Amino acid sequence: MILSMTGYGKAEANLENKKVTIEIKSLNSKQIDMNFRMPSSLREKELISRQKVGSHLKRGKIDVSIFVEFTGIQKTVSLNKELIKSYYQELKEISSEMETKENLMGIIMRMPEVLKQEKESIDEKEWLNIDKLLDQAITNLNQFREDEGQVLQKDFAARIHTIKTLLIEVEGVEKQRIDKIKSRLKEKIDALQVEVDPNRLEQEIIFYIEKLDINEEVVRLANHLDYFIENLKTDSSQGKKLGFICQEIGREVNTMGSKSNDAKMQQIVVQMKDELEKIKEQILNVL
């Protein structure tokens, strides 16, 4: 089973006087990279929230957003009554001395520190509900990752099967290829119209053919393809390991291409590379 690094999870609930919504988005990344957006009243809980998200999601570029919408009365600002009274007495005295009539309350409300901003704090009981909501959002995101992973797994299996089919074609072309190479070499030597030692010529042809032999590459490539499928079926997601196997598959395919010296085989190798590149593009998105 494989998991995609791309995912989206959302959870929301109505608490006392407020509605809380948590959204988690994830994209592919070599390591875990988290970004949190949350109200200032919840900042003291950011560290433990990061630890929780990191332990469950393992890897990826992860954005966590916690939105709090107040549905009841929210009182975060209050009047500094003592200061207002002090301002009023002083302004009243000044107004009397200057014999002016001013809207004293209008002036006072513009004075410094008349309004007191109450510090927002999180109630522990309320936080337990938000923490459960975070668990739900993580679960929903992991389900999204699993669903995406199943799609990727089917695609990988199909493309590996295609490469295996092409490898069978390579084996079918191989004997004909060797015979063609031998025939071309002998025709060129005959065209030179020079006397050669038949035994020495045969040895040189065998030496040359051995350099073009792809039997080892065929065997290793078949093993790598089987190993890739084997790791697709493991219980845990193996994104990095599958990436390493892809590198080995690519190495064998490239060597076959450089040794092919045959138009038909080169066409097959190009098809293999095309399938492998499509796997590599998607493997970057596997957890």
C-alpha cells in the first residue's frame, strides 16, 4: 500500500459561542515542512499541535489552518472606568476655568488607554474539543492520501507491467539482433577483399558481440521490476525506496539502449524510458 503526499482534510464543530473549523492541506516535499495559522488565543498550543501533526503525517509540505468564528457575545474590550473618571474631572475643571462648553465624553473616548483590550485565553476544556477536531482533520487527510495512493498504485502497476511486456519483446529481438550484427560484420570484411584468419575473425566477432550482449541487463531489469511490485504491496508506504528502485531500473534501461545497436530494440528502449519517466514524475508524490 502506498500513500500520496497530496491531501486535504477538514473538520468543523460548533462549540459554546463559537464555530471552529480546521483545514489541513499537504503537498509533496522531501522532508516535513509545516505552516500553522491559528488565532492568538491558541498560540500556546501550537507546539503540541505541530508534534501531533508531524507524528501522523510524517512527510510533506503541510499547511494547518484553524479558524474560530464567534457566534455569540464576544467581549474582548472593556472601558477603563477609573481612568475615564479621572479624565472627566480634569477636563471639567479646565472647561470651567476656560468657560467653554465641550462634549467632554467625546473628547475622553479619544484619550489614550480608555479602552482596555482583554487578553484572549484558551479554556482547557474547550481545547480538548479543538484537539479532537484536529485528530479528525488528520484522519480525513490520511484517508484522502490513501485514496490518492490507490490510484497511484494502480497506475504504477500498469506501467511496470508495460515495461515487463516490452522486456519480453527485447528478448525476442535479441537473437535476431546478434545474427544481424554478425552478418553485417562479415559483409563489411568481405567487401574489403582481404585475406583474414577465419579463427581470429571468429574470436574478434565473439569479443565484439560480448560487448553488446544485454543478457545481464535483462536479468537485472526483470529483478528490479519484480522488486518494485513487491514494495508496492507492503503495509507501509515506500516512496523513497521506490524512487531508488526507479533509478536502478533507469540504469539498466539506459545500458540496454547504449548497447542495442539495433533500430527495433532502440524503439523498445524509448518506450520503456517513456513509461519510466511517467512513474518517476508520480513517485515524487508518494509518502
